[in-house]
Amino acid sequence: MFYLHHTYLDRIWWRWQKRNLPHRYYDISGYTTQTKPESGWVAATLDDEFNMFGIIPNATMREVMDIGGDLLCVEYQGV
């Protein structure tokens, strides 16, 4: 059930991106943590890295923004 749900969220994300692909491939906002650190908020960037805990190589936000790219290689039909 988790994977079906997550895949649908990815599909919604892709539909949103397709409305303005050149801009939305790189459209990012938010912070790197859920709670405010003592040193203050740190804005997320496309160069921030996802820790995959050794299961697969770590990836940057930039690498996962394009779901059809070499890293994720996902394609939705009829979107």
C-alpha cells in the first residue's frame, strides 16, 4: 500500500512539473530540517544530498528533481 500511495504522489508531482518544465525542474524551497536549529534555519538547495544509509549511493536534490532522468528513470503514460 505504501508504494502505491507514494507512486501516486510522484505522479501528481510530475503533473505539476510538466506545467512549466524548464522552471519547475529546479523549483525548490523549504529548509533542511523540520525543527529550527539553534543556529537558525538553513534553506534547502539543489545541491543538498539525500543520505541513503549505504543502501544505494547518496543523491542530490538536483538529481531527483527530474523523475525521468538517469537516476530515477520513471515515466508516466497518459499524464
